[in-house]
Amino acid sequence: MQPEFLRFEGRILFLSENPKAVSRQLLGEDLSLEDALPLRDQISTDEITPAWVCYHYDEKLGDYPYLGLKCGEQFPLKEGLVKAGGFSVSVAGHRRGKGSSREASPFAELSAGIRLVIAESFEHIYQQNCQNLGLLTSTDFGLIQRLRRGESIPLSEFMRGLDPISTEIVRRGGLFAFNDARMRGNFIVPIPSHAPRAMTLVEKIIARHVVVEASKNRVGIEFVAPGDGLFVHADWRFSHEYVTPMAASFLKSALGEDVALRDPSRILAFRDHLTFLHHSMSEARKKSGLLDVARNLKTVQESFCAKHGIRLHGELPDGSGSEGICHSIMAERYAEPGQVVIGTDSHTPHAGALGCLAFGVGTTDIANAWLTGDVRVTVPPTLRVVLNGRLRAGVAAKDLVLHLLALPFIREGKAIGHVVEYQGEAIRHLSTDERATLTNMAAEIGGFTGLVAPDEETLRFIRERRGVALKLEAWMCGDAQAEYTHTIEVDCVAIGAMLASPGDPGNGVAIADITEDVAIHIAYLGSCTGGKREDIRAAFEVVEAARRAGKRVPDSVQFFIQCGSEEVRQHAAKLGWIEAFEAVGAIVLGSSCGACINAGPGVSSSPDQVTISAINRNFPGRSGPGQVWLASPATVAASALAGRICGAAEGIRTHI
């Protein structure tokens, strides 16, 4: 149990927009909040712990927090400085912890001595990961002066506004201690009782999966409502090599070597993120031993899966790639309408395109879910996005989601923690692959998950990819009178091809508004968002026009294509798409995450390089030190052939 009153003996580190203010603190000067303003907003977990930092999964992470933090145009944090500075409190602005669900970020902060993080607002997964680890969070900036005066702060102040489960997790100092009490019967999770009410689809899924009595596997209640704290049975639990080793080490530390996992047949693991890392890691880092550290993640995951009988989708025997990206394979082979799917990646909502509740969790959550078969959920509010009309020819779901990300409502963080449910005429005309782009990038919106109600298109997709004939059940839709916290109406006819300029997926700009040529050095078509069948097809249509006109990718550009799964790559090869890509000078890679996680061909090597990419986020350093523009697959292909950013329609006209 945490003590009833807490003292924070260390210093306060303000994560300022001003690099000089940060450097002064690292040199030993204590600043006031006023001296540190403006604080950095929208700090991503990529900045707290860049991808390479996450090759470590123990207390060594304490040497690395904030190494990717960009303050102004500088990166003032260096290895070991936070720990050496004696800081116990870290302060930032809006939307702290956006992006990846990597628990390595708060664990690095905790291992460096940070005990409390203060921000104007937090991303959902980051804050939950903090709670699970025992790292306290607060949005009360009044604490700063109280801490400076040496006051003891009541633990209750860090529980304000939390549901009963989250409150108890904070009280007990983390999720492992809480679950130990829960499974022993020392804490009974309160089951809400509601009068009959209309429910959204996600509320119905949660209600059907609520764990009523963990020891007796009793599942399901009639009604839930936003704010209810619950545990829900998970139909699928998956992790990848970035997280499996850390989760395994947490299990060992908490419970010893011989733990028994609940229903291993419903647990999956993936080797997908670092398959091509050796192609992009610098020689200096290789010489430092970092590549060996990263390769150890694969070894540890394989050993863990073998020990517990877990299905591992791994590398191909010939070393040409992996079976596929976890999100791609979950949609193609496993997820079904009405299920609950959890995974150790913020883009787990990808599978929400099939009408299931799919959401990302951190390391401690997945480790506990392996043991219990369930996961905690605070029933989220739902944001309804109504897509009116139909997208114009050549305009893709990626263009639509980049438009949404640029809206002030989204940029200001008002969708944080919401289910983003897509409805409207345009949805009915989108394939499941295109719907998956929308649900996948609920992560960039800051949402808890993304969701599309299942329909005949869902059944067609499952029948096509798996040869399985499913039937929809009557309950698999929201009630007519269900409550939504907000509705965004989108006129899809008015949306054209979009980009997100370097630095943030929310930097949306219409291609039509780009008035100067932007020369590119790298074009990357891949990732879970950009490596699906429909993504590859859209790029092929652009490339085929160029091939027929005898055009090739200019020598100044490297054009990489990486399918999201072997199923997609084989489909593309069968239809002649791969041949067309190679004919114009594109480099087709084996299936893997690759450049999206700064691990493979397509990563920039210098700050002056410009990349146009179909990945889902372009935070500083996410895909190398260069400038990354986000775009749809067709725009990436057209730009690759033009040697500059241009839309697909312009590219095709040029080549005809």
C-alpha cells in the first residue's frame, strides 16, 4: 500500500519549449514555473523514449528518459542527466504521452527517479501505464508550490475523479498488487447497476464481457455507462517483441519463474517490429552493442512463447521478412465482430474495422491479462463521426483521417479517451481495409479506440480472407437513442488529397494548398496503415500508369514498398503488382513494420532528408532524423515517381 501522505524530496523538472530553460535545470538551477514557460505540449512517447531506447526493458531505461524531447529546435536531454539531476517530479503541458502505448516511457521516468508527473492533460494509455507502475499523475499545477514548500501531499489527491478500480490501483501502488488482492478475494470489483438504457455498440460489447466474478468465470451484465470501472474478458491478447520480454520480466519479478498463464490458446505473439533493424542502425550503435541488445528481444520472446505454448507469428525461414504486422494479421485471421481484442500497441484499434472492441494496453496490463484472461476498462465516452456523402475518386481513408486530425476539436485533445465510432453513407462504401485506416489512427486522434459497426462488408472480408462464413447478430449495432458526447459531421465530397507536414499527424494540409515544390528523397509505402491490400492496389494504379508511359522513379528518390503481411504480398505478386513496382525502380521489401518504427529501409539518415510516407505518425525522430510528410498510398506513389510531393491525380496525368 502507498502511504496515506507522500513527500517528494527531489527536484522539479519543467519540460520547457525553451531549450535553455531545460539546460539550466540540468546544470543544477531550480526554475519557477513562470521561468520555464511555455511548457512543451503534445509530448509523444517517441520523445520520452525513442524507439532504440525500448530495446532495453529493465532499469537501464532510467538512463534514457526524454532523449527524443525536442525543445525549440534542440534536443537538450542526454543520457543519464535526469537521474543525475535528482529530479522526482516532471511537469509538461497538454496531451502528455501521446502516441505509442509503450510502457517503457513511464518506466524510464520511474527508473530515473521520477515519482510524479504533472501535466495539463494526459493521453489515456500513458496515464493508465503510470497508474499500473505506481507512477503518480496529476493535472493540479497548484501542487508545484506546495512541493517547493516541502508539504506532504495526501495520497487521496492523486485519486480525484478516478473510478473505484483505478483508485484502488493507485492506493496499492500498481496493478500487480491490485490484481493479487482481487484474485485472492481481498478486493471485490463493484459491479454497476443501471436502469435500462440505450447503449452504443462499444457499451454493448463491454457489457457482454464484464467479469462479474473472476474466480467462477461469470461474465456479462445487462447495462454499463461511461465512467464505470470494470474488468472485461479478452477474447484475444497479443504482444510483439518490443513488449513481450518486458512483460515476461515483470511476471518473473512479481511471481517467480513458474507462473501459469490463462488459456494460452487465446494469446498470440508477433516478431514484426524489428525484423529489418540491421538495415537502418548506424555503425556506431552497432559497435556499441545495441543491435545485440535488440536481437535479444527476439530470443527472449521465442523462449517465453515456447515455454507457455503461445502461437508466435515470427520471421520467415529464409530471413526475407516476417509473417506480418500484428495488426494486419489480427484483422486478416483472428478478430471477429463483437469480440474484445487487446494488444501491446497503440494501433490495436486497427481491428475495430471488423466491429470488435480492440484497444492498446501497456506492459503491465498485458502481463496481468496473461494471468487472469481479463483487462480493466473504464467505460469510455463515444465520439460519433458521421461521414456524409462519398469520398471522391482518388481520395482515400488516409486523406479523411488526416483531415480529422487537423480539426481544432481533435487537435485540442477533446477526443482523448473516447471511442471514435464512424457512421454515415461514406462508411458503407469503404472496404474493410480502408475502414481499418480510420480505426487504426484513432490512436493519433487520442481516442481509446476506433470502431465501425459490422455489416455485410465485414462478412465479405472475413469470408474472403479466411474462408469462414459468419453471421451478424441483432445486437451488433448501437441503439437509436444511444448517447454520444459529441458528433462531428464530415462532408466527404469536399475532402481532397491531404498531407500532414513534418512533426505531428495533426499538421494537416491539403495538397492543393501546397504552393511550392517540395522535393523528396525517400518515399515509403508500408506499415499497418499503409500496407494493406487496398493500399497496395491504390499505389499500383498510379505506378501502372507510369510504367505504361515508360517512366521510372528518379535517381534522386528511393521508393520502398513493404506489405503489411505475407498474405498481402502474395496477393500483390499474384496480380502482377510487385512486378509493376519493380519495373519502375521501386524496392519491394519483405513484410514487417520497418521504417514506421525507425527500424529498416525507408528511414532517413540526416535532418535534411525529406520523406513522404504512408505510416500513421511523424513525430520528431519517429522514422529517422529527417522531415516526414504523411500521405495516402496513392500520393506516396505519385510523389515517388515525380521526385516531389504531388497528388495521385496529377501524377497519373503527368504519366499518361
